[in-house]
Amino acid sequence: MQQAAGESKRRSEELGKRLSESTGGTQRVRTKRARLKSDLGGQLKAVKAAAAKAKTACREEARRSKRLEQELSNLQQQRGELSGKLAAAQQAAGESKRRTEELEKRLGERNQQLEHAKTGLEQHAADRARLESELGEQLEVAKAAVQRAEAVCRKKPSGS
């Protein structure tokens, strides 16, 4: 019996030791679990914060994208307007060039007419000067003839 009591005591101590180890193990598991829970809670918080930040960045990027699309649309509209203005300006420049060429052609024709008229006028002036010179000479000859005739008439007696 003593042996049984010793065995029982030893068994009891062993069970107590195992219980103590088990309680220590349970405590360690609880501590580890609490630490893991805390770590996972922190990670969850960080993930939630990152998700919120990503969502905010996504919204901002969507607003930026919409703004850029609007700017692109405005620029395309301005491009269209400018293309229209360019086409109108090119058409006006072509019309202006055609009109300039027409006016230059008419000016050339008028210059030819003016040169022809100038040549005719110079010829007419030369002819007039020549005729005036000839008539001046004829007038001088006629005056000299009149003076001779008058001189002859004065020398002749009036009675003859």
C-alpha cells in the first residue's frame, strides 16, 4: 500500500507537473495567440489604410482622367476650329494671289499702253518741233520776201 500510495503520489506529482506544463503551454498559446491577434489586427489596419489610400488614389486618378479627357476634347475642338480658320486663310491667300497676279498683268498691259502712248507723244512732239522749225524758217523767208518787196516798192517812183 505504501507502494501504491508512493505510486499515486508520484503519479499525482507527474500529473501536476504535466498540468503545470499544460497550463504554461496554454498560457504560452494564449500569449502567442494574443500576440498574433494583435499583429494580425495591426496588419488588418494597415491593409484597410492601404485600401482606403488606394481607393482615394483611384478616385483622384479617375478625376484626373476625366479632366484630361475634357482637355483633350477641348483641344480637339480648338484644332478643328483652327483647321477651319487655316483653310479659310489659305483660300483667302489663294484668292489674294490670283487677284495680285491679275492686277500685275493689267499693270503690265497698262505700262505697255503707256509706253506706246509715250512713244507716240514723243514722235508727235518731235514732228511738231520739226514743223514749227520748218514753219519758222518759211516765216523768216516770207518776212524777208516782204521786206524786199517793200523795199522795191519804195524805190519805184509812184508815177510810173
